[in-house]
Amino acid sequence: MQYRMPEVSDGSLAAHLLSGQARVRRVLIAAGAASCLTIAAAGAQTPEPSHEADGLMHTSLALEAQEVDVAFPPELRAGHHAYQWLLSGTVGSRVKVGTLDAHRALRLGTLAPDIEAIEAEIAALVAAREAEAEAGEADESDEDAEESDAEADESDEEMEPADPDLWLVRDAAGWQLEIHPADGGAVEVVPLSHRETAVESPTFTASLHPTAAETGRLVLRWGRRAWSADFRFEELPERPRQPLVSGRGTAREAEDSNDAIARGNMLAERNETALVLPNGASVTMLYWKSIDIEDEDYPNVAAAQDGEVIEMIRASVLRLKSDVALRFGTTDIPTGNLAPGFAGAYGVWLRKTGTGWRFVFNNEPDSWGTQYDAAFNAAEVAVDYARTAGSFRPLGATLVPTGPDRGRLVVHWGPHEWSADFVVSE
């Protein structure tokens, strides 16, 4: 049989070659994989949560490796008497609804990066390094230098104050979100757009939606009210890296972790949307950056015929990872599909079906976008499809919490939007 190389751009050729090698390997192990998947589906082992339990729901979004996280209590019920003044729109009412943890580049309302402070930090860092060099103390090896930078980053994190509180406020000017720093600093204000909804949200929820390469939208839902505010990540002055000096280096210890390096590499090419449940279990979705409507893959959406999946030559498949089993309607998406006791990992493809669409969950989560293999399909679910106002959005995804144990998976590309609700089934 003759193998035909897919037509690819220079930038994705290497990825195709690697994926082609992976395809050969998986054909050889297909029979063994099938029995392994059967065992995994039966799975007596439960995956360990990816995060420590803090009793809060978290919704997060990483764009260009810059993250924002909103945490909120799962028990803020719309029907509780303590919240009726606010939800009725009474001027002067306010409720603390959560906390915010964000990259310092975030601009949200009056919250903005302190460029002068960042420049001062950089100047102090450069001056300190120059003083060390003059004193003959800059004798670090390449690996020592990298560790020094990592330690500096960890030190910065340790010195950060507690996450600021978020207060939802109704005042004479309208609806606002107030950001209260834990250290008692100035309160930042985020004016909110507001609308009433036909469908009630029984508990307070927050979600983060990508709208462009480095912009997004914060959406709050509670009762029959919905609020939103746009945000973006500003460009910050670059912090100079520690100069590299050749040398023997420092031996790695057995307990050293490569998790941060692996995550940095992953976020260098993909964006991430995630939910973290009160028990620390997470559901995450990864999607390739910069797949715009000008991209050569975009016409595949309109050209898709009945039964076809949307393939992409410039991106890998959307990747879902879940510490918990999910149920879309009556369809189960279990954990342990690749190995018992581990999180579920699936490639998520879009399939055209007559006048509708479906999400296809495939047991090859790391396939390139031209290498769909139906033999590894695990499940399919019907989705809601709509054309929206976001005509210029690049390919993206959002995991939207709709309750303490449920949510909605949304995929968008330009005005096209596909969504399906799920519940945690374990």
C-alpha cells in the first residue's frame, strides 16, 4: 500500500511526520488497545483529582500562556433570601460572589497592569545582575541559570497576596463587579453589561469565553440575570533572562518535576479552558492557537457533507481531559479510556449529520487534524448548533459551568457555535 503525505505547510510538516510515525505504531497495537479500553471502561480505579480540594468551583482560561481564574462557592442559590435584594435589582445591594486569580497582564475594567512597577522591577533585576558580574559572582552554568529563573518565578508567586475578592454590586449607575484586593488596596471597578434570560440559573456561575488571540469575555449567571464584561491581556515589558554561562551544571534530583516545563511547552502552542470542581477534580479542553477564519481550514465547515468530520491541516484535534466521568444526555464519556485509574483523554471532532452536527469522542487525543480514524471512536453526541455574532473568532472552546456537578462544552469558529450539556456521572 502506498502512503500519500497530506498537503501541509512548512510549519506543520514536522508534526505530520511525527503523527505519521505514531499512526504506524498504533496500527501494530490496535488489538491490544481494544482489550485495554474494555478493561479501562470497567475501571475500578478512580483517577486522582488534578488539584487540591478547596470547596469552590473554578473556571479558568489560558490565552497565549496567560491565565485567569475565577473561583466561586457552589452554594450561592438564587432562591436564598440573603440574595433577593441584589437579584431584584435593589440599588445599594451587594454580595461577595468569588475571587479572582489572574496573570498580571490582565486588563478588566479599571484593573490594569502596573507597567511602571514592572519596569522598575526589571531595572532592579538588571542592576543586581550587573553588580554580581562585576563582583565575579556570575559563575552559574546553563542549568543553574535556568533554575535561578525558575526560583525567581516561584519567589514572585510566594510573595503574591491572597486572591482579591469579587463583589457583585447594584448601584445608581447600574451593575458593577468590584475587585477588592486582600491587602486593602484600591478597589477596582468593572462595569457590567446586563440582560434578563429566559432560562433560570439556579446557582451563581461564572465562565470565561475566548473572543480573539488575547481577549475574552467574563460571563456571570444568577437566577434570570446575566452579566458580562470583556477583558484582554496587555503586552508587558520583557523580563531579561539570566545570562547563560557554560559549565558542568547541577545534577538533577529524583524528586525534580518536569510538570511546569511540560505545561509551558503545551501552552506555547495551545490555549486551555478548564473547570475545577469543589473536590479538586478537573475537566479541561485544549485547542490550537491562531486557527482563524482566514485559515485554509475554515472553509471545511461550510463544505462538510453528511457524515464527514472537519479535518485541519494546521492543527491537532481538540483535546478533552477529565478526572471524572461525564454524561452527555444518555451517552457516557468515562475516565480510564487509555489506562485504568487515569483521567479520560479524548480527541473531539465535529461531524456533520444531515442538517445537524455531533461531537465525536475519539480514543486518540493527540492525533493531527488530518488523521481522523473512526476505528478509535468511543462515542458521539448530538450538539446544538447556532450562528452567533462573533464573526471573526478563531477556533476556540469554552467549558461553561452550569451547576456544581454539570456544565456545557462549547466550540466556536467564526460565527459557528456548537454546544452540548453534560453532568458529572460519578
